Amino acid sequence: MLLQRKYAAGRTGLMKRMLKRTHTSSHRGQSSSWAVKQGDEAAKPTLALEYTFGRRARGHNTPKDIAHLWELGGGISLSDLVQIPITADNVSSLSVVLVLDLSKPNALWETMERLLGSARSQVEKVCAVLQKTGESRSSKQRVPRILHKDYPDRELISPFPVPLLIIGCKFDIFQDFDSEKRKVICKTLRFLAHFYGASLIFTSSKSEATMSKSRSFVNQLAFGTERPKSISTDPSKPLAVPAGLDSFSQIGPPVSSEIDIGSLHAKNPLDLWKKVFEKVFPPENTKERKELKDPAKDPQYSETLIDSIRAQKDQELEQYKREQAKSWKSLALDP
């Protein structure tokens, strides 16, 4: 989800319920966000890129705070669409919310890596353009952000350039996993959240308590409400770790009871955690997935009539994408 006041990457339907009084519409306002999702938490999944906004009344006869949210569905397959909502106009008031499906651990690392990589790349690209043109953003949050000098392990981490929240959804399924597997996932996500200077929260659409706690994290990004201060790191319970309250010493080393870490030949700590995690949860066959990405183009399935209709539909789709890109860019959002 991309929040303009802040920016986010998340899961369809779930993020809408995070902000109170959220409505679907194109609207101007004071804050905005973007979200990318790994799976589907709600009955109605987000298709491609979807815009909504959340409102919060501050008092009688006072203007409402508005948070603009963009949600990207389809997981990593549509990650290139992040270039549409992340622009020079909103990058300085942006936050990212990454929503990961805890019930699919084998896809978890790649999903995180691809989506955050796409978002970071676009943010850095936009910042480079702003720096080149010499535009001043002194009245807004600094991008890339700089952590305060007392931030735990400040010299050892690589903060995401804008505020980041990682949400692990489907905790109701995750809690039935083997305890050792839960421990691996929990410690790995804590490491990733701390490494990127992010907050981490686990939730389930079937638990109002976890939804309410998650909502407080999102509202803090969207409306600048007070940051949650309580922390929960017990693998048997939903995690809740505000940014800056964890540390590498508290997280400890990767869970490796059956793995010889010395044989992994990791290049850095992030690579080590990845290799250990993927030993426990082997990633899906990416080579096979790439080969099957578009079987319609496989010569062995060639059918002249169907292929000609498909080509026409592809052209219509490309035209639709161009029109939608122009439509998003034409949204005049107040900073």
C-alpha cells in the first residue's frame, strides 16, 4: 500500500480495513500510500493497482486528515506497476506497507525481496530526479530517511528509504505450524524488519484483536498518531515489534539446529539469513515458473485463429495500461 503522507505495499482488502472510514474513490487530500500484496486475505482480491482513501476527523469544524492508499495485487507478477503511484509529488510523504502471507513461507523471501526491491528502486529513481532538478523538499520528511543516532545497530542495518511496515497475515493458519518452523519464520521476519528499519506486525482477518493492533500501526503512518510502544516477540503469539525496539542481540542468530552455517558461504548477514531460511523453506521453482509464465506464446500450442484474437486483446491491454498510467499521473494530490 502506498500512503501519501506515507507509502505502503500490502494485501488486497486487508489494508482497506486497517484505516477507519476508508472509502473507494479518486480524491485529493493530505496523505497517501501504496501497497503490494503476496496473497488474498479478504473475499474480494485487489486486481492490479487499486486506489482508496482513508479519512480521520480531528475535531468539530476542522479539516479531515486524508490518507491516499494504492494497493497492488498480484504479488510479484505486477511489481513493475509501483512506478505509477510513486512519483516526485508524493515521495516525500510516502510510506510502504508490505503484506506477506504467513501461510506460504516458501514464497515469503522472494516476495519480500522482489516487492521491496521494486519499491526501493522507484523511490531512489524519483529522488535522483528531484536531486538533479534541485527541487527543495525541506518542509517534508527527508528521503532517503536518516535514522536517529541512538537507533539500535544503526551502523549495521540498511534502512528502507521511506517508512516501512511489514504485516504478516493469516496468522490463524500460521499458528498451527510446527513450533520450529514458526520460530524460523518469526526470527527471520524480525531480522528483516530490523535490517530495513521497519515495524513488524502479525494479524488475521479472523481476529479483531490483531486487526485492531495492526490498524494502530497503519494509522501511525497514515495520520501521525502515537506510535505503538508495546512489543511481542513470542513465536506462539502474534508478533508486534515497532521499529527501533528490536536489536540483533535480542533476535539472535538464525535458527540452524540441522544446518551447518559454515558451509553456506554467505556474502553478508542478509545473505546468511536468506540461505538458512531457504534451507528450511525451499523457494518455489523459479526457473519452471519463468518458463510457464506465458504458455500462450509456446509454439507447441499455436492456433492461428486463437493467437490472432489473443494478439488483439494484448494490444487492447497495453492501450488500457497506458491510459491508466496517464490517469494516475493526472491525479492532483496535495502534499
